[in-house]
Amino acid sequence: MTDVDWTTLREAATTAAASAYCPYSGLQVGVAALVDDGRMVTGCNVENASYGLGLCAECTMVGQLRLSGGGRLVAVACRGGNGELLMPCGRCRQVLYEFGGPECLLDTPAGAMPMSEVLPHAFGPDDLP
Ligand SMILES: O=c1ccn([C@H]2C[C@H](O)[C@@H](CO)O2)c(=O)[nH]1
């Protein structure tokens, strides 16, 4: 596994945010992740007139992860349309945990943090029978 190129991930997240469909909130969100095979996947938020059906950027990103070959998330950066750092919402932390596990790194205001710290004592696949 290569080192994480955070600059590239952050720029890709900001670029992805430009594709957001967010006429209701006005908040463009983009996310980019390094996959364990070295490729990068991205996502953006896609809202809906039925507000509760809106998709977060992290959700469309994991769709791309699966569609482009699967694998595990190694490092994730989330950015707004102006390049500002955004933290994933609680639901999306769970979504990231599913595909990256406790060791996946997230870009936070305090630097790169593992999901085990961003979502402590998480419920996960190992809790199922
Ligand atoms: O982790 C998050 C949090 C929010 N949003 C989106 C959902 C909605 O479109 C907009 C405002 O909440 O931001 C994301 O994409 N990811």
C-alpha cells in the first residue's frame, strides 16, 4: 500500500463537490477515498424534492467503490464546494466504517484520524451472528 496523498484526495473531494445536486440545502459536498488497490473513488451529494431521500456524498462514493471493483477504503477526505473541510455526518461515519473498518483514516480538523476514533465503540459487521 502506498502512502496517502492527502493533497490529491482533498483536491479530488473539492472537484467532486462541484458535481453535487443540492438545490435544497445549497451545500455542495464532495468526498474522495483511496482504495486498498491504489485507485481513488469519489462521490457527491444528490438531493431530492422529497427531502429525506437525499443521498450524502459518502453514499454515492461507496456506490462507485462497489461499481468500480470493490475493495477497502484506506483514507477519506470530505470537502465542501469551496474546499472547506467537512466532517461526515453520523450516518455516513457508519457507512465509511462498513467499507473501511476501524483503521481507515479520515481527514479531520485534528489531522488524519482512524475511524476507531471518529466512530468509537462502533457497531459493525462483526456484531452480526
Ligand atoms: O456527511 C455528510 C453530511 C451532509 N451531506 C449533505 C446532505 C445534504 O445534501 C447536505 C446538507 O445536509 O449535505 C453529505 O453529503 N455528507
